Amino acid sequence: MGPPGSGKGTQATALVDPYGWVHLSTGDLLRDEIKRETPLGRMAKQYIDRGEYVPDEVTVGMVRTRVPAIPATTRIVFDGFPRTVAQAD
């Protein structure tokens, strides 16, 4: 955990690359969902375009969509998640 620019992504890469783990970044998820114009991506884009934070339910929805696609035996390094108590719940 740490503020933006503190090296969380760099540390995630250091863990992911040698072990074959998955680096699950909510920022990457948001950009991918928006690019693919998924329902969650379109919702997120509306908030981002207004300069607002993407609500927890949208972010959690993206994570819930992605995690089942990762093999159960693969370890996941979360980057940017959870960011709020509601996301942790």
C-alpha cells in the first residue's frame, strides 16, 4: 500500500515476472473496459469524463468479471484494489 508514484506497480512487476503471477491493476482494468466499450467501461467513462471517481460498484464489478478468468492456482497481485472500505467488503 502506498500513495500514487510510490512504486507499487514496480514492486508488483518484481513479484509477477519471475513467478508467473497475475498483476491485476484496476487502472489497467478501467482502461481495457473503456477501450472495449463494455457496459462497465461505458459506465466508468461517464464518471471519468465528468472528472469524478468511478464508484465502488463499478470497480468491484470489473474485478469480479476478471478474477474468475484467472486459473484458481494462479496467484494475483492486486494493484489499486481495494481502495476503499466498501471495495474491501
